[in-house]
Amino acid sequence: MICDKSIVSITTIAGTMESFVLGSMEYMQSKSWDVTLMCNINQHLIDRIPKGMNYVHVPMERNFNLGKAIKCTRQLIREFRKKKPTIVQYGTTHAALFGSIAAWIARVPIRIHLQWGIYNYDEMGLAGKFYWFVEWLTCKLSTDIRPVSHKNLQVAIDEHLFKAGKGKVLGQGGTIGVDLTKYPLAEKETLRQQIRQKYGISESSYVYGFIGRISKDKGNNELLEAFRKIADSDVVLLLLGPNEGTIDKELQEWAEKSPKVIFAGSIDHDDIPKHLAAMDVLVHPTYREGFGMVLQEAMAMEVPAITTDIPGPSEVIEDGISGILVPSHDAMALSAAMLEFYNNQEKYAQFGKNGRIRAEKYFDRPVMIENIYLDKEELFAKLTKTNH
């Protein structure tokens, strides 16, 4: 009879583990689960891991290398055979592939694929066929799938990645939600002034914000093109995040010369709330997204959003209530939505307040973490009942 409440959680890199997993594992540890984290660990994560929680460095990378893939998978097999966990869960492409293969070989009884997003395989040519196979194999070797949203679940079924019944969405979707205590609405006006002064933005300017990787697949070509159409107004575009160099060269050059576009670079995650306070609207025109953590963060700070009508983001906000949805790859529609916000500022400020109410109801971290914990307890109870 299996009665050991032990879980191993795997991601490719430490940043993902810290942002999307650690909080739920801390809670499970507080409920007497034995927890082990496995990823390409770094000192920053080690400093955050609570006492009594185990961790193992596995040198995984985002770029695929067959030799390293085999080496990492073998290491995971050894670790699983030694630890004999009851549950192994894995998120992100490489960690999920290596983890599912290793957990299946090691006969781990519960193998959970945290399906945080799905590629648009048809747009990727031959690479799309390869990534479809990787995702299909991961799902095949897993006992349970946890898609990040209901629409992503349906896409996975439509793509024949797994059959209906094998996947389940927890709550309204998402990963671990947002810690609303870190989004101080009472200080919003003060933070707004501080950040605007830092970047030389006047109080009268209407600020469109973007947070994330500045890249083609995050919709930054459309964002810059849309903003350029309305740049004659008293508006500013504040972009936060690393520039991956994949956006259109002409647009990039225009933006770098424009006094109304600010490339602020990467910021510490703890500084996101104060930067959100300086924004009037978050613009998130991504092509593909798991769920949209940054949208939840904007809602927590009462900032309305414009995002794309795709699985994930379209399930975070309520169109016409806490934000506006536009088609992906459509700069004209995006520009029209951005201008609509500028011309009706009081109306859309209320959208921000509506978003905070929605975040408190569905995306508050304690709510999300409790959903994750109860799901693990349910799977464990089914396993122990089967083994009686």
C-alpha cells in the first residue's frame, strides 16, 4: 500500500520554479507533504527555498541538445528510483519531456503534466510537427494533465494530444495566481507619481504599458505600429522587459527615436506593482499565452487591459468588463482599442476596478494554491484506495 505523501516538482529553469511553483509547494509542505524541487537551480532560488524542502540541481536548458537531454533524463531516473515519490509533476517543454519519460521509466504512480500553454503547431511548419510530437508524448506518458485554462484544454483535445477525461482545469484556470497583499492600492497614487517622475512622464500623459519579453510573438510589432498611429496625442508607451531583437527593424528604430516610447529594460518582479501603478492601461497583444500572469497582476493593481482573443488571456479578463479583447496579429484593431481607452478614460478606469474584484474572487494566491493542494489530495486518495 502506498501511503507516502511525497511530490517532486520539475521545471527547466529556476525562475519558472520560483514564479509559478514554489508558493504551492510551500503550502503542500505545510500540510505534511515531502517536497523536492528539481530544475537548473541557482543561488537566488536556493535562498528562497524554506527549511526542510529538498532540491536537486538538474542542468536543463531552454535550448534543446540531444546529449544533454539524455544526460538530464538519466539523472531524473536515478533520482526518482532513489526517492520513490508518489507524485511527479512537470511544467515547461523540456522539463515536461524529460520528467515524463523518467517518471514513466521509474514507475512513479502519479505523473502530472502542468500544461501551461500550447504552440500553434500549424504555423510552425516542420518544427510544429516536432513540437506536437513532444507534447503528445509527454501527455501519453502522464497519468494526469492539468491544462492552464478551459480553452487550452479544448485546444489540446482538438489537437489530439490526449482524450477528454484525462485533463482537468483547476478553478478558473491559471498557475498560482497573484499575491494580492503585494499590490497596495492605498499607495497607488504615490507609486504612480514616483515611477512617472523616474521616467520623466508628465501626470497628464496617458500611459500604455507593456510587461514581458519584447519580441515578435508577444505582439510587439503590432503594439509599436498601433501606438505610432496615435502618438500625436498626449500618450506614452512604457515597455518593461528584455528586448530579444526579433521585432521589425524599422519599427524598432522609430521607437528608439521617439520621445514617447520608453524602453525601461528588465525590472525585478517585486517592482512590477509600482510600475503598474504608473500605467493607465496594460496592452498585452500576445500571439500565444498559457494564461496571462501579467494580466492578473494588472487586475490586482486596478489597471484595465487590452489583450488578444486567444486561449488564456481571453479567459483572464472579461471582455467589456475588465478589459477589451482584440484579434491577434491585428495592428488596426489594436490601435482602435488603444484610442478608445484614451478617449474614454473614466469609463475604462472603472474596468480596472472591475478587474480587481475578479482577481480577488478567482486569482488570489490562497484560492489558487488551495485548488492545487486539494487536487493533489484527491489524486493521492484515489491511489491509496486503488492499492488497498
